[in-house]
Amino acid sequence: MGSYVRVTVAGEAYALPVEHVLEVGELGQLRAVPGARAELLGIKSVRGQIVPVVDLGRLLGVHRAAPPGRLLVAEALGFRVGFAIDEVTGIGDLGEPEEPDEDTESGLLAGATLSDGVLVGVLDVPRMFESLDGTRR
Amino acid sequence: MSEAAAEAELADLFRDEAMQRLDQMDTELLAIESGDGNAESVDSLFRHAHTIKGAASMLGFADIRALAHAAEDILAQVRETGVFPPDLAAPLLRATSALRAMVTGSAEPTGDLLSDLAACRAALADDQADAAAAAGPEGSGLWQANQPESASPPQTSPPPAPLVPAAPVTQAPAPAAEGSATDATTGAEHTLRVPAAKLDHLLDTAAEIMEYRSRLTYALGQQEQLSEDVSDVLGAGGRLLGELSDTALGMRMLPISAITGPLPRAVRDLARAAGKEVEFVVTGADTELDRVILESLSELLNHLLRNAIVHGIETAAERERAAKPRRGRVELRAVPRGSMVEIVVADDGRGVSPETIEAAGREGSLASLLAMPGYSTAKEVTELAGRGVGLDAVKAFVNSLGGNLSIRSQPGQGMEVVLLLPLGLALSEVLLFERGGDVYGMPLSAVEEVVMLTKTLTLQGRPAMAVRGQSLPVTDIAVTLGMGAPPLGDRPPAIVVAAGDRRAVTTCDSLLGAEEVVVKPLGPVLADLADYVGATLLGDGRIALLVASATLTRKATLAAARPEPETAPDPAAAPKILVVEDSFSVRELQRSILETAGYPVVTAQDGRDALAVLDRDGQIALVVTDLEMPELNGIELTRAIRASAARSSLPVVIVTSRGSDGDRRRGIEAGADAYMSKSGFDQQTLLAIVARLVGR
């Protein structure tokens, strides 16, 4: 069981395998991209590279009350995506995730697990990246 | 220029020249070591050592001078005897390594090396004495010495290891002058060595003149009538300026050979250390790439060659067992592919295992498997541990340039790593402009001229303007891209864009000028958005989106063609309605009401989405929108519609749960034709409003 980065998005708890996470920082100002899909908040320069920033809440279909303030940069399938999140709550092990429920709407979860009494959705990062990859559409 | 600055510049020139000469010495020494040397090799080795010594001595680099001198003495003797003992190559290669380290400032102690070289020289002198005794006075050998001064007798003591650097000489002539004069007389083409900073300055200046030209054109465009003389002169100047700019940009292009110099040496050393026999071949070395790309490429090629030699090529014994030639082969190949260049590092080694091929199948491709960060530690590929080293860096580099990395390999049959890189796309001249508070750019090559939009005509019901006798469609960039932006000012700047055989006019808020920028790709996430070719970071930290010129002309042409649909509209057909609403249930409710009443309906989830739909679908006759939506709300959407020349008269109905008078006023002020609240929502009212607005 590997390590996970735990984040909160619109009050819900999610976790990403740590090997996909490159860095976490302030969301800051984003450059809007007219014509892009709704979940794309804009682009940002992260260490000289242009990184698309995706509203993780919107991608997962959770309604957010307040605008996200943090940026988590992840990598999979050879490219990078920034995710707007509320905050990172910790890094560590999780229990073995259970199989996703039938009614998992977005299909982007590898499973869910109870950790310290909190239900944590474990994100299927390659699947998320696949759904975001414009070359596959 | 201050004395210190002049000195620093000289030191830079010296470093560049010495490195180049050391590369050439390595090439010659490797040739001699493998038995391919000749009299010219020794002459050229001697000349390089001699020149490095002279320049180092003038600049006061005593340690470099001493070592170059020791090498020169040996080479003088070889020239004298006409015999180059093969075991002499190794100490001389050590000397070039040490010189390279000194020149780059990572000096190592050279005491041992100097005494080794002195010993080599003494041994040579003994051989010479023997040979002279045997051959008699005429036996000066195959390689005739032509400089009596350099054929110094062996009794000269080797130079002592320097302890104190000599005082710097400030009045020294540029050391490069001597070298380039020599090269110029022997080479077919006269070349000039120029510091990179000066070249960059030339490019910046050319870009700046471009900017002044755009401003001049803009200023002149405000005058009603340009005299023929003025536009002739302006045209001629513009063409010359383009030529200047192309030439300057061309100077950034360098052949791959500019970075392959040290590679044969690196391959030899790596192969020796790994106990492999390797033949290294470079093909297509004259293929040109942008200097900036080349600089980063150099380090990555080292990674790839290391992988090929250490992990790809088998030992001679293994190769014999596999019925392959003892000597492995590593090839670096550069092949131009249109606007891209393919750089291939190929080896005929063991390739990847069948398990790796299988794993690659699951991952999608070999490249995505092997370039995964930390890949080499994966359990299933322990036999290839290390093969992935650096490939993630290679992939990141290639991707950052908008290129592509692919890897071909079969078990037992070697591996090919293919980097597809843009020729010079990374640097591009763009015209920067602002719209809605954000900066955009378009390729300067697509900009014909910049004028001020004074008089707008309409053609087929769409805005158009006459440019040099041709009527061109005029489109607000905000409309083209589907962004929410306040209406344009009275006389907006208008950019005449040409792509292929199409021309169109794009309007914006203001022009920022032309600039040479580094184009960064937007990556796979935005790959399906063909409107942009990339983005660039501006000096003030802002990001400019670079719009594809084809988008500007194509969309404008489509917009212009819209009012005259190819299929004549069926007069009985009901007008199409766009419903914009972020709530799924409200959206579907409105859709069913309108569809039941006979209207075709398309939907959008928010204002931004709606603008994109409007862009795609020219048939939409009315918009029904929610007020509160993410991204672009109903007020902003209404403003964007009103701001667009093409759709300024498109009816908009705002439907919202916010029923206050203030909201209603804001909606009407933004240009909405009707405002109705959800609380008093009734199907008949909606249908009545819609019918009134579409005239049914």
C-alpha cells in the first residue's frame, strides 16, 4: 500500500497516490483560455512550463461553496496538470480502498476508504488524465 | 568598453575558441588511435596546441599555457620523427581533458600529467635518436616538419608546473583573430566568431525595429489617404526589414555538428569504462536547429548515448554468442522532417525484454513506459535497470518544445530513441495585442498590416471593411475566441491577417507591438482547442495566448458566410433557441417547454460554453439564459453578445431566481431584451416572450 496525498475539495476528502504529485502551492492568478472546457480554470506558468489548471471539484461533479485556493500539480501519461483544490490535509498511508460504488458518478475514483472516520475518495489519476487528454477526444 | 569588460570578453572568446580546438584535437586523436591518422592529423593537432598555448599565454592563463606547451612539444617531436606511437594518444587525450577542465574553470591538479607528458617526450626523443642513427641525415620521415623553430631539440627541459598565474595582459589582441584568419585561408567559407550576446542583441534590435514599423503603419493608417510614395517606401522598407529579421533569426540556427564535437570522445570513454567495443556514427550533422534547442539537446544526447552504450550494447563476448559483430554500433542521426527535425539515437544492442514490450502494451507505448519518472526501479524490468535514466527528462524537454518522443525496440535487435523537435518554432515573432484585459499574440508572419477601423461597411449583413480595394470580413477577437469582454471602443485597431489565400480583419482593444518570443505548447489537455498554437511568458510575468492565424481567417470567413446559408432556410422552420443554464433540471425543463412549442433547442452549461456554441452554430436565433452561472454569468454573456459585431442584434432573454429590480435593471442595461424571474415562471409567459422576439 503506497503513500497518498490527501486533499479536500468542496469539503470532501480525496487522495492521490504520492508518485503522481509533483508539488503543491498557491493557486494565484490564472490566465483564462477562452473556448476551453468549463472545468479548465485557466493556465499558469509553473517553473517555466505552461500547466493547465483544472477545477478538481467540477471534474468530480462536486459543488463547491468557496473558490479553491491551492494548486496541486500532478503528472501522469507524460504530461502535467494543475488541480485547484481547497487544501492538502496530509501525506501518508491509507487503508486498502474498496471497490468503487456502482453509483460513482464521475468514474474517476479507484475506490473509497474510511480513514480516521472520514470517507476518502481515492482518485484514479491515470483515468483522470485520460479524460482530460484532448488528443484522445 | 571598460578594461575589465574588454578582458572578460577576451576571456570568453578564448574559452569558446579553445573548446572548439580541443574538440578538434579529440577528433584527430581518436582517428589516430583507431589507425585512421595521417600527416595532416598531426599537423592540425600541433597547430591547435600551439594556438591554445599562444592565446593562454597572452591572457595570462599560465597553467593552461604550460599544459598546452607540453602537448605541443610532444606533437612537434612526432612531426619531426614522422612516427606517432599509438600509445601516445591516451596521454594526449588526458591532456585535452585536463585543458578542457581548466578552460571551463573546473581545473584539476596537473602535476602528474605534466611529468607524464615530459616522460612521453623523452621516450620519443630516444626513439628519434635511434631512428636518426639508423636512417642517416635524410631521415626526417614521412611527415616533413616545415617550421624549424617548432622542431625544438629534445634537451629543452619541460615547463615547470606553474604556481602563480602570470599577470593579465590587457593590451592583448583578440586571440580569436589569429585562429579565424588561419581557418579563413584554409576553409572554403569565411566564418567569423561572434559572441552569442552580440547576436542576441542584433535579434532584439531587429524585433524592436519591427515594433516601430507596426506603430508607424498604425499611425499612418489613421490618415485617410496615404500618398503612393509613402506606401511604396513603407512597403520596400518592410520587405527589407523582413529580410533582416529572417537573416538574424537564421543566425540562431546552427548545425547539429555544433554540439556533436565532443560526442565521439564521450562515447569512446564510456565504451572503455563499460568494457564494450563501440563504433559511433553521426549522420546528418549539417541539419540545422535553433541554438537554444541545441544547447539543451547536448546534455540529453549524453544521457541517451550513455543508455545505449551502458545498457544497450552487449559485451563483445555476448555479441559473438548472439551472432552479431563484436563491435556494437551506436548512431546519432538527424533528419529534417518539414518544420521539424528528427533526432535519432539508435543502437544495435540487446533491445528491451519481451516483458517490457508487454508492459509497454499496457501503458500505451514504449516511450510512455520508459519515460515514467523512476521507471528503472520497477520490479519487472530489473534486467534493464537504468535504461530509463534520464528518459523522463528527455520526454519533458521534447514535450516542452511541442515535440514528440518515441521509442522503437525489439528484443535482441537494439533500440531507437526518436526525438521529433521543432526547427525553430520555439522562437517566433508575434504581434501582441490586448482584449478584455488579457494579452494575445498572433504570428507576425500572418499580419499584413495594422489599420484603424474607421468606417465599417456591411457585406451580406456582416461587418466588413475595404482594405486596398478588397472587402474583408471584420471580426472582434472576443467573438472569434468566444470570450466575455466589454464592447470595443470607437476606433479599435484592426489587424489585417492573411493565412493561406484567406484574408480577414481582426479587431482588439489595443496593440502592444511585435516581439520575438519563446513559444510554449499548451499541452495535451488543450490539444483539442485548435484556436491556439501555444502561449508565451511576457516580461511582466503575464501569459499571452498565441492565436493560430488560420483560426482568425477561417472563423471570420465562416461568420461572413453565415447569413447566406448554403441550404435555403425553410420559411416554415422554427428559429433555433440556445438555452443557457447550469442546473440540469431547469435546463431540461426549459428545453422541453420550447421543443414542445416547436422550436429546435441547443443547450449550454454556462456563458462561456454558450459563446462557443454560438460560434459553432450560426443558426441560433434567440438565447434564453440563466443569470447566475459559473465561468461567465448571464450578464457577462449578454454583454459579450452585444459586443460582437456579428451578433449584436441576437435577442437575449434572462431567466433568473433573482427577481430584484436592481438585477432586472442590470440585465436590461447589459442589453437583454427581456427579463423574467423563475419565481413567477410560467410556461405561457416564456413562450409569449420568445414568440415576440423571434417574430412569430
